[in-house]
Amino acid sequence: MARQDGVDLEAAHCEVILLLRNYYLEYRIAPALRVLKRKLGERLGPEKASTRYLYELFPFGPSKQACRYAGLPRPTGCV
């Protein structure tokens, strides 16, 4: 999927994808962007907890695109 989107997955992408999968395993729901940013800040540091950083990694929408790569449903409220 990433190749079709023109995205080369790197370690930074995988950190976000793994965090999403772990969150989903724990809560059985994909996190909204606000929650995703908070969890990233807690686990990976405040420099990675910004909307700008997430859009650099996932330009088609961090929540939607990252969840798709992680094999998760769209987050609630995601258009």
C-alpha cells in the first residue's frame, strides 16, 4: 500500500504503525489524531507528537493513512 502511495516506509513510520497496533489491541478502537499525538508524546517524546511531524510521514492524513498501513479500521470521526 505504501509503495502505491509513493511512500517509502522507514523506522519513523514503523514506530507510529506499531503504536497504533498496540493501542488498538488494548482499547479495540483506532485512536483519533489528538489521542495519537498524545500517545506519541508519551512514548516517543514531544518532538514526535506534532501534527506537522505526522503529516510529513503520512501526507494523505496521519490517522487515515497510518491506520490503513497498520491494518486497522478508520478512527472514529475520520472523514
